[in-house]
Amino acid sequence: MMPYSGQEATTDVSNGSQEPITISALNLQSQLTTTEQIRRFELLRLAFFTLKLRKLEQRNEQSEQGRRGNRDDAAGANDSKEQKDQSEYTWRCSLLRHAIFQQIVTLTKLDARTQAMQLIEACRK
């Protein structure tokens, strides 16, 4: 794994009254020792799970639109495959939502719930 370049990733929140959330580089050779380092790492994990869920939902929307266009061509041939795909999609979304919830619980304990909610809002856009 290549070390992080040291650049900061910042997400802008549309509320002008609150400061933007900044996730700075983590030193990959050492342990997380301070509360701030742990908080930033947990916010990074939350961003990953939230963006992954958004990507999964977008893919599902695109495949739904594609299936609606092809319904007449193969009306009953792909029903079981579609049900299996929908079941897997539902399972993955549920798993990601659970991970997001656990991250919010962790970040609440780290006094970063507001930042967590801002991050989720920013990632959902």
C-alpha cells in the first residue's frame, strides 16, 4: 500500500454557519493515539460506507431503468435472476446501513455526532 500523499480532503457543507469537515492524512506507520486521530479515522470510515451505499443505490436505479426498458423482450425469463439480484441488493444495503449506524454510535461517543451527520448529508448529494 502506498503512503498517503499528505493532501487533505475537504467536503463543503452548504450551511454557511458550520465549518467544513476536513479529513487529513493519517500516519500509516503508527497507531492512532489521540482522540482527534481516532475521530478523524472514524469519520473517514463513515464517509467510505456512506459513499459505498450511494454508489450501490445509483447502480440499482440504473439497472431498474434498464429492466423497465427490456420488460417486453423477456417477460418471464429473468424473473428469478431479478429476484436474486434484488435480494442481494437489499442485503448489501442493509449491511451498509448497519455499518453506518455503528459508525454514528462510535462517533457520538467521540463527541462527533454533528460532524457525522454533516458528512452523511454531504455524501448523499
